[in-house]
Amino acid sequence: MMQIPSATRKSGYGRGPQTPNAALTEVGPGTPGGEYLRRYWHPVALSSEAERAPRRVRVLGENLVIYRDGGGRVGLLHERCAHRGTSLYYGKTTDNGIRCCYHGWLFDAEGHCLEQPCEPGGGAHRDKVTQPWYPVQERYGLVFAYLGPIDCMPPLPRFDTFENPAPGGQIWPERDTAASCFLDSAVSIDVVPYNYFQYWENILDTYHVKILHNTFTDVAQFPGVLALDFRVEWELLSDGVLAHSYRDVDGRVLHRISQCTLPNIVAIGDLDGRAGNARRLNWIVPVDDVGWISFGISRGKQQWNDSDAVALTPDGKTWSQMSESERQRYPGDFEAQSSQGKITLHSEEHLGRSDKGVIMLRRLVLKQIAAMREGGAPVRLGDGDEALVRVRGGGFYDDAASPPSE
Amino acid sequence: MMQIPSATRKSGYGRGPQTPNAALTEVGPGTPGGEYLRRYWHPVALSSEAERAPRRVRVLGENLVIYRDGGGRVGLLHERCAHRGTSLYYGKTTDNGIRCCYHGWLFDAEGHCLEQPCEPGGGAHRDKVTQPWYPVQERYGLVFAYLGPIDCMPPLPRFDTFENPAPGGQIWPERDTAASCFLDSAVSIDVVPYNYFQYWENILDTYHVKILHNTFTDVAQFPGVLALDFRVEWELLSDGVLAHSYRDVDGRVLHRISQCTLPNIVAIGDLDGRAGNARRLNWIVPVDDVGWISFGISRGKQQWNDSDAVALTPDGKTWSQMSESERQRYPGDFEAQSSQGKITLHSEEHLGRSDKGVIMLRRLVLKQIAAMREGGAPVRLGDGDEALVRVRGGGFYDDAASPPSE
Amino acid sequence: MMQIPSATRKSGYGRGPQTPNAALTEVGPGTPGGEYLRRYWHPVALSSEAERAPRRVRVLGENLVIYRDGGGRVGLLHERCAHRGTSLYYGKTTDNGIRCCYHGWLFDAEGHCLEQPCEPGGGAHRDKVTQPWYPVQERYGLVFAYLGPIDCMPPLPRFDTFENPAPGGQIWPERDTAASCFLDSAVSIDVVPYNYFQYWENILDTYHVKILHNTFTDVAQFPGVLALDFRVEWELLSDGVLAHSYRDVDGRVLHRISQCTLPNIVAIGDLDGRAGNARRLNWIVPVDDVGWISFGISRGKQQWNDSDAVALTPDGKTWSQMSESERQRYPGDFEAQSSQGKITLHSEEHLGRSDKGVIMLRRLVLKQIAAMREGGAPVRLGDGDEALVRVRGGGFYDDAASPPSE
């Protein structure tokens, strides 16, 4: 069919440079965004993954190895041996550290060089050598690491939802990257190949649930309460943003809270609207500028993840079972976020009122970075010596709240 | 065998930087070459490929999607949604446009934002948002697009050879990249991985036919009239260059004309020397600086392509059937042009009189780019309101012409 | 297990830029390191590999082709034809040169353009065209090339250990990259993917044999004499460095000499401690900044290589038979050196007394490069018109030397 285009309406010609907001996307050492991220603890492995055989860890653009020595102590060291750079991935753990394969230099978890077997006297000057190391702490079955300046190291936070598990309940840690991104734990992927912020900010994007996850195709990904109409308000906290959504469920109001806590923490209520505090927390950990992984903790009588096998097609296939053509036709978060680019181009966006939560979160992060530029510090998580963080995420049946009237 | 090299003749040492002529090779937005290319219409798909399911199109370094809406209108839009950058490849066509999967924004073919479902009132400010778009027109079974400034948009040319098909004749569009480059339509390739100019200028390189295609190996790729000796003259037009070659065929003179029309159009006579105007046109469309594809149109009673299964080896194999060792031994255009590099290095060339057609074509293109630098415009194709282009390519038995006497 | 990190010891935070010493690692044309390397002859192929069918050669960052013409003369030319850049890999050798496939230009081994078939008179100006070429000489079954300035071309060295083979002995050239690096000639690899200097300097690293190769895992890679304790001294020569190691073998002293001769030559004694001059020489040839290959020559009654099938695991597997997990657990030279990086980061090293040989070698190379910066030349190999190099490597039972008493 022939169409004659108008010769007046400005087209895509002449767009000029298209750029990300680097402060939001950069995670590497020495970058404003990377320095901000480094002021917080990040999970880098499950406790069960820290074992005798060294394991590679890439986080915030740095290549590290993690191991557990014979005394049970976990070490997280820069991968390249301080001697001549051979990787400690090929090293051997000992009772008190890790030994490099090349010349046998032995290091402990604070990077002390304990032995230099080929040097006179086992290394008369070994005290002058430090293997770059990072402090770690284990909690909730995860190993957390702090990659920032030691003199600014905050306490490792506690999260109230995990501090007093119900009788018979346990804490279940998992590496849940695939489930987080593909709604299918069977997807075989180590690192999701785009910038972490594109996933994390999406948690406060309440409206996309209605479209992408429920009405865009003929398959509702989250049927049930999440398919109902809602009213949403966002609330700014000192250390994060909450999305309060309200839905009429059989005459009662379901008040769900989705929580993003700096720098990359997520707490949301059950997807089926079950009442109660969030029983799952997630950390969206930047591997580098173009990749992220996810660690989750849930609490309960058994391991649980309500995102790990969601049907996306009319014939009930999950992501790992779908063809490219089906993924084009039945997109989910992975398609929507990865196609923004490995690093999205903020300069090209046109944000609306429905993006208010995303805007608030970005501004809160930029505020931390600006404070640091002025010589200050980003907000600390939690209260008191225990750095106890109040988890607000969850689903609450609140008869007093206004029903969704918009 | 021992050989003692002379110590006097300058070797390959000390060559200095080796560079392309960027004005000829660059195709991206904002580059001199790219801005020149953008003043012309380029085919981006077959009409049959513009359908409900969006299709990715990469052209002149830009990532777009093409679709046909329920009303039959073809849209060609920048891939990244104007909202927050999600790809419209995952979008859904409607009666009048395409809807993004993430938040449901709806756009039409001129980038008007028709709906913002998550915004109050369906988007009170949606008129302020334009999805970057390009005008398209369909002709001869192809979808043509114009990526330049709207106020300079020329008419979509017509080509006289296709305007009045003979009785019973039809126009046959095809995506003929593999046949163009490998002389074998069975080669499975989307984009030929080198700069388009290296293929296009070769059309005027009459002499290589004699060597590469006919005498270099013991298999003549184009036996028949193309194997005969020839005399060649090149003719400069305002919008292209013609190569006039003359061969003695059983006492008559076969006058073949190979035509390159700006910016990337090809018209040549049948390879077997059949008389008549070119019954095939090709467009060598730059995908980006390091890739191109080809669209062809032929006319006749049936689909026809005389390059789609040429035997290159003594045992009659076509390119897709050959081993790496056979391709080394029986090279064709792909080998000769791709090995110049993804982008050839013009600084290293030594051109001769046999390159005159290539030289004329390069100068003509550089002249357009220079004119634009001075605030002018490149030459427009075709005459009159219909922009009718006279196709000169073809094979003509011309008793009056001089037989090849060189 | 909970560990509370001290908040005082400086961690890996704030490390600053990490860089290689570019003078040691760069091999390309025009770089200080590359210019130094270019003053020497390098093997580029076995004589048996220089045959009618052209073969690609990449050396010191340059892309070349090698061929042997009908008259037996070996040519080594830049890959891209001087006409318009088509690769001579697709060329055809003739009695006296190589002909390009595109337009048939014919070149000889000194880059003379002999024919331009498509030009008037076969090319009236062909004498003005030079195909970039490099002089070659064959010796010991290898083809050596010189990529430096012709007026500085040294004689091709001779090596005394190969000049007078014992009766019944022969010279055996081989491309032994896999054996050199993986201790397993069955590994299928063309180029080892890291900078050549990381392999070459390791030859003088006597101490790593004790750790990496013999005690680090529960499998001694070089059992026998190399597993014995040793004393080592390094000796600086004008053109290289020697590592003298002394071991007590059943009451006699085994004095092994490992020799690195500029710019990339290796001569060591048999790994089983057999007495005699080195019967193998190796050249560690840089392909580019991030890759190397190895050519070896051995002498004897038959082809011999004592590195070509070393068991690395308790169940006797060689490298090509091992899984990734086994390679992590039983590392060898490839793991130790490749994990330093494609190009190691000298800025991060902490060298000790056991690195003395490596330090001496690096300083010797840097001294050559500094001399060239001042307008001088690097040291020439060998003595006299025949440039005879005295090979010092080997194993010698020396009753007069001090037994290892350290």
C-alpha cells in the first residue's frame, strides 16, 4: 500500500548524542557511582559456596577470589597474587589462608603475607607485602563484603524480618538470579547482561505490572491480586523509596508495599497477596557496568520462591522452554529491561507521572553521590549499633485505607 | 634453500599509519558520509516482510523496527521506546500503530504518541512525545525509507525499466544478499561483514572479471561472453558512472553497460549477454560501517537471478558447499573484497588506469560530500515530479560500435 | 562462622591505576618494544610449511603471507596487495612469485611488481609499486624473517650446538607451541593467548619449578632431578641471562644452565638431567601484544621433545584430557602465566630475591630499548661474520662445583 509521508513533521533525523546518566550506572572503582556503592556491604556468595576450592567473584568491576580456610575463616582477596599476578583461583587453601600455585606465597584473609617459601628465611620482608583483600562477614547464610574505605566501614545491617523467625521457620539463602529476571529458575545464566539499575528501579514501577505482566499479551503472568486495578503512592525515606499500592480484594483493601532500600535491596510482598511482612529480601549486586546477579533470602518452613516457574505462554511454557519467536511475542522483565541496552540511555527518556517512584529513587541515589562529592557520606542503613533495618515491604489487609478509587 | 637477501631494497619496515578515506566509508548519523547517504531513499525490507510481528532493521548505523499495522500502514520507528527505552521489537501492532510492551505507550507511523495508558487521562502530555520515526514508501514490492532531514526529502525515484513491464511480466523483489556476494543464494548470511563501498565500486571494475572471475583459477566463473576480451570506457554522469564494455561476439559487438547510480544502486546486463535493458536493479544498503545487505528487483515472467548458484570449483561446487581450503584456492568477490578488511585502507592503494571507473565513482561521491560541506546538496535522482531514473545498464548488440581492438 | 573484621588494616580499596610496563610488552611497529624486537631475526614458519599454497603469518602485530615459488624461493609479504588491498592468501604462486587473485598483479619475494596484467603494456609504472616485503632466510629447517630497517639487518645467527651434529644425528625443527605451554603436544591451539614476555622470563624463574611443577599439588610434574633441592645463581651476559642451578645427585653435582638469549630464545638442559649441551632451542615468537607461538629445534637421532606429554593429575592425565575443575586443581605454566592477564600488570608486582633472574632479564631488555632511544642499537647476537652464538644451556656433572648447601 502506498503511503505519502508528510514533509513537515520532524523525524528521527538529527538526534544528537544519546547518553546514560553515568552517576547512576557506573559501578567501578574511582567512579562517583562506584564509590557510593562501595560504602555498603554486598553479598558476594552463599556461605555454602565459600569452601576449600577457591571460587571467582566479580563484583563492582573487581576480580576477586573467595575461599574458606581450614580454620573456617572466609577470605575475599583480589584474584591476582601480589607477587607476580598469578590468579589465586589456582591457589590452595590451608589451615589459615590461601597459597598461590606459582611460588607458594601464603596469605591470610586480611592479606597478610605469611610465607614466601622461595625467599631467604621464608621471606624476611613479607610483612611489607599485602595481598589486596576485603573484609567479609557472614549472616543469614550469605557472605557479605565491604569494598569501601576501611575507616568508613559501617556495621553489617540486620533486617528485622529475619531476626526472629517464627517457630519452625528458617532462613533460606539462595542465588536466585534466573528467577529474579526470567521468572524461571531453570534458566542457565551466571550474570544478567545489563546494568543493575535497570532491574532495581523497576521494583517501584508499579504500573508495568498491569501492562507487561498482565494485559499486554493474552497470558497474565501474575494473575490473582496483582491483576486487579490499583492506586499507588510513593513514599520517600532517608534510605529508600516505598511504593504503596492499594487494591480492592473482595471488599477488603490489600495494601502492598514494595521497598527499595539503598543501594540495591528489594523487599516485596508475596505475589499472590498473602498477608504479612515481606518474607523475601533480594540484593541486586552489580558485577560491573553491564551485568548483575541476585542473592535472595526467604524465611519460612521451607525454601520458597514465587518467581521461579511462571508460565508466560498460553501453553504454559516458562522462559527456558520458549523459542525466540515466543519470547518476542510474550515478553517479560528480561526483554523489557535488556532491550533498553546494556546501559540504558537516560538522555532519551520521557518520564511521566507513573514513573514517580523511579524518579524518586534515582534522585535519592544522586543525592548520596552529590553528598560524597561535597566530602560527606551516603546514608547509613539501619538503626543503632546493630544497624537494624526495618523491612517495610509486604502485603497488608488494611480496612482503614481508602479503596482504589482512581 | 638458502637465500641471501639484498641489504639495500627498502622493505615493509616503517610504513606509518594506514587509514581508510572516512568520507567514503562512514555511514553513521552526523558523519559526512552518513549525512550524504541520508539524502536518499533506501530499501529496508520487502513489503511482504512488513507485517504484524515487528522486525528489527539496522540501517546506516541506526537500530529501528518495522511493522505493518491493522490498517495496512507501514511504520519504521527507532527501536527504543521514547518512554524508557524498551525495544518496540517486543511491541504489539494495533489497528493504527504499535504498542510498547512495558507500559503500553502507543505510537503511529509518524511517531505520534496516541496513548499513555498509565498516565492520568491516558496521557495529557502525550502530544509532547515523539517516537523517532522515518517516512517510508512502498514501491516495486520493497519498503523504502528516508533517514534524512524532512525538509530535504526528495521524491522516491521510479526506474524506467520497471515502469512498463512487458505483457505477462512482473516485478520480483528479493533480499538477495547471499547471491550478490557469494554467487550462491544458499549461503546463510544476514549481513555481509565489510564496508558497502568495497562491494559497490567493484561493479565498475570491469577488469577484475577477466582475472578473478575467469582466468585466475582453472574454473571460469562467468564463461560465455564475459570470458571474451573487451575494451572498456567509463562515462561520468551527474548521478553515477557507467562502464561501457565492448566484446566481439561472433562478429557482432556486444556493448554491455554496468551502471552505478548514487548512492548505492546497481544495474547491469545479464551475465550471459542476453540483449536488452537491465532486468535487475540492486541496492547495496549499508547496515553500518562494517556491514551491508542487498535488495534486488528483477522483471520478467518469473523470478530470476543469474548469480544465485555459480559453480566455483572444478567439481561444480557453489560457495556454500566449499571447504576453507577450496575457498582459498577458488576465490570470488567475497574473498577479494572481505580480505581488504572490514574497512579497507585507502592510504595503501596504488591505483592504475584499469581502476578509472572506481576512481571516477569515488570522486563523484566525494564531490557530493564536499558540496554538502559548503551548504549545498547532493545530486537528486531522476527527472521531473516522478523522479524517473533512466536505467542505462544492460547488454546491446551494437553493429555501429568499434569492435574491441585494444 | 561470624568474623568481625578489624577496622584498621588498609584493604584493597583505593588501589589506583594498574598498568603493564609497556616497553616490555609492546611488540607492534613503531613502539619502543616493537622496534627493539625488529632488530632481530624471528622464525615465522617451518621450511616445510613454506609451499605453493600461501599461508598466513601474523608476527609482531603484522599480517603477512608466506609462500614458496616454483623456483624454490620463499617470499614473506604483507598480506594486503599493494593494488587495492586484497589478501595474497588468495593468491597463486608462480615460478617466480605470487599473483593476486583480484587483478593478477604479480610480485616477487622482494616486493617487485613484475606484472600488472590489466594495465597498458602490462604496467608501464609497475616499477614504482612495491609490495611490502621482508627478507627471509632458511636455516635448521626454519624460515627466519627480519622485520626491521634493512640497513641495520644483522647476519642470521648460527648456534654452535646445531652446527656440528654428531654422526647419525640430525636437526629436527618443529612448531611446538602446545608442548611449550601445556606440556602436552595434543592441545589444539595456534596461538597462546597472552603476552610472550610472561612465558619467556619464566625460563629464568628457577624457584617456580620447585613449587608449581613439583610440590604445589600431590603430583610432581618434573620428578627426578628437578625435584631435588637446588642452589641457584644468575649470570648476566651481554646478550642474555643464565640461571645456574646446582643439585646433589647421588653424590655428584648436577649443574644445569637455563639460558635466555635476546630477544626471545631459550636453551635449557634435558628435564631428566641427562648430561650435555642443550639439545633443544626454542624461540618464543610474539604474534602480537596478546599472543605468542613457539618454534623449537632439537638435535639427535630422532625427533624428541621431553615436554610433550607430561602427566598432571594423579590418574596420569595430560592437559588436553583434563576438565576445568582438574585444571583448577592441578595448574601448570599455562594457568600460572595466562592468569596474570593477557598483558600482566607490572605496577602491582612485589618482586623478591628469588626473582633476581627475571629482574636481570627485564633490565637487560630495557637497556636495549633505552640505547635505541638514544640513537644506538640493541646488542647483536653471535660472534664473527657467521654470528655464531655459543649455547650455554644444558646439564653438566661438575665435581668441582659446590654442592647445594643453602
